[in-house]
Amino acid sequence: MRTVTATAAAVTAALAAGAASVAAGRLASDAALKAPPGRPLPTEPRLTVHGTAAGQITLTRDLAALRPGRYGLAGDGSHAVVGPVLATAEHGADTVVRRLERVTHGTFRAGDRAWLTPNLHVGNPGTALGLDYSDVDVPGELGPLPAWFLPGARPTWVIAVHGLAATREHALNLIAPLHERHVPVLALTHRGDAGAPPSPDGLHHFGQTEWRDVDAAVHYALDHGARQVVLLGWSTGATMALRTAALSDARDRIAGLVLDSPVLSWETTLRALAAARRTPGVLLPLAVRAAQGRAHLHTDHAADPDAPESVTVPTLVFHGPDDTVAPWRLTRRFADAHPRLVSLHTVRGAPHAAMWNADPDTYQETLRRFLTPLV
């Protein structure tokens, strides 16, 4: 009897431990499958504000706070734009002083918590940039997809697609320079965004279903006067762009791709986000399996028969080795596999989906040279 009781207890404990592990894996997968738009990814550290002065702000000393370039600084109900580190400014051993360019809204006081974001602008093209634009609805398969449209004289439209945990405000960094060159821009929302239809299961799919919203935007552009389009995507938006170029029935009208920090392996990115949530290593495979089961994800792109492994149009990629969400090594391998069509512009010191922020001038000049023969 004791043996039977002990065995039953052991089985019960094992089942309970297994159920707990499965639940933990499911929770860990939420880091990517339920990443809320406009909130920082788990890889982005919270920084403490230590004080502000005329034209400068003091932050916790961290690798993030030392990044080169210009960033948005977001807090709860506040936003500012910060420039480079001011190396000659007085600071303590545990702090960093950056140039404070402007406070968009709210205030930053000592003790506030904030994080760096690629978004220098908030609002819409009118309020943020002073540009004339139209609110349009792109007919998507799940319902209308709100978009901003900025007209231009050129026959090629740029369709801008944000990525994981971002919003279409991300495109505001590039809308002004594109507008100056008379390039029409369509900045898209997609399923799961505020104002857009939700995904049927409420989860992100790493572009494997969301690409159809980009395809809808391509058809919208062609129906409204575009001769051809260039797809510009960040993060999973880059993944959507790749899949659209490979699978759309209008792919012959896609003149080129611009990919910033492309997510080329959902498994690798999910592991990175789950690990940033301090998920124990032993649970990371469970997080991958949970995501695959919950979101019905295909096997990783390298083995996916529908994956966009063959690039047929000129493609410009911005990426660098400091991206901890989408590994640069995969992008290098992707570029090496398509040397005649893919140009890789390496950016150092920039986090995921923030290649423009590290060096805006070089980014924009590289983009201009790429787009010139296409638009």
C-alpha cells in the first residue's frame, strides 16, 4: 500500500510539475505574442531620470543610455527627444548626461522611470511634422485598416510598415525626408493595432498572417494611382514586407524592399524576448512550442516552404550586431545568399528597429541613393 501511495504521489507531483512548466512556457511566449503596441520590449531597460537642466538630462548609466544618436525618451504620460551623450557635462560615476532637445509633452523629474524609443515624434504627420496628409482606410481581409497617406508627384509609393511593439508613429522619422523628395507615403496599421481589426486569436504571428494586410495596402496603392511600390518595414514589418514580395499576386509591381532589423527567425526572436523576461533557460523550448501551438506558426523560416527565401527585387537592409532581438548573423547570411540584389548597411551601437536613430544622416543618404532609381 505504501508503494502504491508513494507512486501515486510521485505521478501527481510529476503531472503538477509538467502542468506548471507548460503554463510557464505559455506565459513566457506572451513576451512576443502579446507585445502591446507602443510599449517597450522586455529587452529595453527602464532608466531612472536623475535630473534635468537647460538642454540636458541626466539618466542612469547603462549601455542603453550611452547609445549614439537621437532617440525618443518615453515615460508614463511624457515624451522627449534626446540627442548624443554630452561627454564634457558634469555627472556622477553612475549617471550619463545627454542633450535634451525638446520635451514633447509631460515632464521629467528626478526619480521618474523612462525608456529610450526609436520614435522621435508622436501624433500624426500634421501635428508632429506640420505636413498635409489624409486619413484613409485600406480594405483588409479582417476589416478597414487606418492609414496615413501623404501625396507626392512620383509614381512609386512607399508603404511603411511598423513592427513588434511599435505603432505607425515609427514611420514619422522618415516621412519628412521622403515627402521632401515628392515620394507618396502610405503609413499602415495592421491587425492588432489601435483602430484596426484585432487578430482573430488576439496574438501576433510574426508576419505570417499580418503580411496579408500589407498585401491589401499594395492593392490599395495600385488602385489609387501608384505605378509600383516600395515596401519599407521595421522588425516584423520587414518580415511582412518579405512575405508580401514573395506571395502577393501583385508582386510584379513591388519595385524594391527596405528592411530595418528584419526578424528572419521567429523562434530566435521569441527566445530572446522570453529570456529578457528572465525566463529560465530550461523553459525556453516550452515557450517556443507554446507559441507555435497557440499562434499556429510555421516552422522557422529556413524550413518553411512558403518562406521568402528567394529575393527577386532590389533590397536594402539596415541592421547591426547590437540588435538583441533579431540576430544580425541571420541578416548577414541572408545578404550573403543574395549578393546581387541585397545591400546590407551595417549600423553599430543601435538596438532593435532603431538603425535610423544611431546615425540619421547616413541612414537617410543611403536610403535616398537606393530609392532614386526606383521612384
